[in-house]
Amino acid sequence: MDRDRFSPLDNSKDSAPAVPLQPGESILAEADGVVLGWQARTILIWWLPGIVFIALAWLETRSVVVTAGLVVFCIGLFLFYASDREVRPRSRRRRYVLTDQRLLIAAAGEAPDWRPLDLADVASTLMEEGIADRAVRRLSGAATIVLILRAPGPKGEPRRLRIGPMRDPERFRGSIDVRLGPRPAGALG
């Protein structure tokens, strides 16, 4: 039932291709990415109330100014929501597999091209915490995990890799954090 809340495409584990494991490596956790833009729930939450309010504004006031103002407000609200990187529909969902040594990322599909990331390259993890990110997490049950990498970026700032959005991101993040070891006292996230 939870799977039906997300993308209309079937992404069952039975048809998932094999994960390319190294000798002695085992799978600790798996997660399927979601395409939030295609959720029926997303459409209902963000579009249907706006359409209803616009129709009611016209029926109750017959004022072009009031109705146009509400249309502008609803469009602004939609643009705010649509600007969130988690909501923009992607052409393909992702599949995430955590092993005891690596995080493997691939596009969901028939013949995925697995992209490995050694866990030794990851310093810590965070959850996306912007206003839109928190709203999307509460409404959809999916969120993005941010991996802080050890190697600095070109300007010396920490490099970040976003994975997700995915179902139950706290569980998957917890699995990564267990592999990374304890956090220093006072660490955020």
C-alpha cells in the first residue's frame, strides 16, 4: 500500500536486477528513490485546494480583482513548491544499496549502471532541512539524505552528495551512520 503512494511505475524488488557485489561484501540496506512530482497525493495537496478556492472566490465575489489575486497567490505557492529539488519529476527513479563497504547508486530499470561510493569517502550525513524539504517530508513521507564527503570541493568547502528522495530516509540514513561510526559531540543533523 505504501508503494502506491509514489510513482505509478512498478518498481518491485522481484524484477530488480542483481547488485554487483565484491567478494565478501553483503547488502545491509536498500532503498528505492521516488518521483514525488507524480504522486496523486502531491497533486491533490497542492492543486485541488487552489482550484477550489479560485472557483469559490469567483462564485462568492464575482470580482476579477479578488479572483486574479487568488490565482496569483496559488501560482506563487505552486512555484515555491515546484522549486524544491525533491519535487521536480525526474526521468528515472534511483535505487540505493548500502553494503558494508560501499553505497551503490543506479537508475531503476532493466540494466542499471551502478555508481559506487566508498563509505570511507563519506564523513557524515544530514537530512535536507529547508522549509520546503520539511514540508515535503511531512506530506509525502519521503526525503533526501545529504552525504558530506571527506574530500573538499574546488574552493575548499565540503563536497555534498544528495541521495533521494526515498521512502523511510531515517532508517537508511541510520544504516549509513552505523557504518560511519559515532558522531563527534555537538555534531548537527
